[in-house]
Amino acid sequence: MDAISAARSQIRRNIDRMVSEGAEYSDARFFTEDWSENLVLYDGNLEANDTGLETGVGVRVLWGGAWGFAASSGSSGIDASFDLALRNARTAAGLVKVKLRMGSASPVNGTYTSPVEVDPFGVGLGDKLDFLVSLDSRLRDDWILRRIVSAAFTRRHVLFLNSDGTEIEKRLADTFAEMTVMALDSDGQMQRRSMSLFSTGRGSRGWEMLTCPDLFGGHAERIKSELSSLIGAEPLEYGRRSVILLPGQTFLQVHETIGHPLELDRILGYELSFAGGSFVTLDSIGSLRYGSEKLNVSSFGGIENSPGTFGYDDDGTPEKDYMLIDSGILVNVLSSRAMVNEANDRAGRKVLADSGGAARATAFYRAPIDRMTNVNILPGTDGSLEDIVASTADGIIVDNPTSWSIGSNREHFHFGCEIAWEVKDGRRTRILRNPTYQGHTLEFYNSLDAVGDESTWRLMQVDNCGKGEPNQVMQLGHGVPVVRFGNVITGERGQ
């Protein structure tokens, strides 16, 4: 018997033992490998060259309505981790006021593998650095003050077993990259233009994704040219106008004001102390007008190529496709098994039918919490970016965030962006610097008056979503089209 098979048998035996000792539920995630690599060039110099490997098991036991969690590196501590998790659960059971329930679920036997043609961890360091150096050389110029080019890769093999009889094997891979150029404007302020690796939602997630010019490297000359125009541009004047968001900005707007507010554990009050709560309540589900009828948002687990696609969550629930906001009405939220049961218990009725498959942990030594997966605005029927511009009387087009401030319950926001293009009478007229916009979340989404078609839709990758105490940094995706909002506060008074 090989080491992985032996660990699987040991985990199954311990899960059965937990149930025999009165546990209502138990599971384990065994990371046989968790590879990470991060490369950063700063002004052409190798600033970071970090490679890491972690292996270990994370164990949960639900006893007396309370969770106990324990973890151990490698596979030698499996028995002890189950014992400690059970002791922790028994201790917590005497302290909790809300008794958690996982409920019953049919056993699942499944596998999921991220589509990869060329494993980045099989590509030599020299080849990776040659690619980044070549890209950096295309960004170099005398007037460019700073250049940053980075790439990051992850590869995981995870076994999941639980007391429902579920056994799942996942092989997950992700590739991320970003390039940034910076220069001083006419006022001596630093301006920047950046580009992140994205996908169409189709294709594979390996080294071949990074080297595809359409998805990353082919944009080097464009961002350099845009920065050249930006440093001599006028600042955006304060006023109300239409705002057209390109996907490089839309993804963060969605992330902060749709994705996070719809995480069920946050709605139930479990995230207040760290990253804010949510203005959404249980009574909002099925009735709240979140936005105009043009707003259609899905949690789309079937996207082929996304960091938010993983097959099965860390409760063992298959990832699925479902609507979160349908024609502007909030119809569902991001959830896990225990949180769904708690929500229904608190409401005294069936608010949610079942788990949304959103239980996720960032490592074997972290417990799963409700996290975003693929939270997407579906393409609309308002045509291309050019079509939307042509129908805009007075507005700006903005791209890529530089700063953001979010209300404590996600009820309002303020974003700064890298660049803006002014739109007058259906035409782009000039580039503007230091653009900002702000609004109240529901008012803003109810002003949505144009959603671009599929030609404007991009799958934007997020590799640094933080949540939880202790903090967990998660990877996910947002598929978003070009969108336009009307009568938005833009710019800063007195600027």
C-alpha cells in the first residue's frame, strides 16, 4: 500500500471512530502537496524568487453543536489531530450559544483536475526568468521611473473524506501574473498603468496561459503608451456623470460590493471584527432589489478556467451554477452547509434550500469558511464597448483600481482608478488622471443602465482575497463585462 492510500485508510478509520464517540460530523483534508512559487522583477532586478511546499492534514469534528479543529504537518499526526479536534469540540460545546448542524448529505465520490497543458513547476527557472526579463525590456524607457513584472504559480493535490461517506480527490493549479509601469506626472505625482493575467473563462491554466500574448504579454506596449498619455493629462473634475467600468475595475467593484456582502457567514455576523459585516439580512433574500433589471449575477462553478473553479468545496459539496441576483433581485447567497442550517434556524423558515458550495480553506491548517467562488455579472445585450460609448452623453471610462474604501457593512464605497477616458456626446475625447468615483451600493447598482455583450466579458483573477481570523488569503475569479452606471459622483471637491 502506498503512502497516500495508507493515509486515506487511516483518515477513514479515524472518522468512523469520531462518529462512534458521539460526533455529529467529521471530515479531513489531506494535502499531499501544496506547491507555491513567486517571482518578481523590480526595475529588471530579481526582487523575489520564492518556492514553497507544504503537506499536512486538517481535521474538523462537530460535537454537541460545536466545531473542533486541529491540523498536523505531514501524515504522521493524523490520529493525534483527530483526538485534539474532538477535545476542542467538546470544550467549545460548553461555550457556544448557537448549536451548529451540518445536516445529512448523500455521499459523493468524485475527482476534479484543473485543465493544464504545461505544468509551470516543470518549466525551468531560467525559462521563467527569460520570459519575465523579455517582458520587462519591452516596458523599459528613460521616462519610466519604475517597472514591476511578477508571476506566481500554485499546485495542490488534496484528498477529502467525511463522515457522510464522501471521498474526493482534487488536483488544482493556478497561474497569476501582473506588470506595472510608473512615472511622474506634471505635478510630480506618481502615476501608474498595470495589467493582470486574465482568461476568457475557457482553455487551460498552465504555463501556456501566461505565455499567450492576448491574455498578458501582448498588452505591454499598450499600458506603456497609456501611461505616456496619462502623465500629461488633466485631473478629473468633480461632478456627476455616467461611469463606464472596464473589466479591470468592474471585478473589484463586484468583489467588494456584491461578493463579500453575499457571504452567508458575514450576513450572520461572523466577520464583523475583521473586514466588516453586510447590509444584507436574511429577510433580504428573495425580496431585496439589489440593482436594476439589467443586473444578473451568478455563482458559476462550471467556468473551465478560473481560480474560483475547484470541483467540490471543503464540505464535500459539488460546486454548482446558480443565480445570486436575478434581474436585480437578490435570490441567493454564498453559503456552506452549517451556515445554511443556521440561517434557516434563525429565520424560523426555509430561507435557503441547500449549500452554495462555498466552504473554502486556504491551507490544510485553516478551517473552511464561506468564501467567494466565481461571482460574475452575466453578459448583457447592450453591445460592445464602442456601442456603450456611442450611447453615452457625458461620462468617463475607468480602468484598474489604485485605492478603495468600503463601508463597514459594504453599504457604500469610494474607488480611485489608474486612468479615465472622458466621453462627450458619444465620443472619447481625452485621457484624465486621478479619477475617482463613489456611491451607496444599492443606489449605485440600481443606476446600472448598460451591460456589455459577451465580447466585453473577461474572467479576472483574484489571488489575494483576505478574510477570517486568522487571515486566509484566497484565490477566485470574477467574470465581468463592460458596465455603465448613471449619475455617479466622480472626482474630488476642490481638485
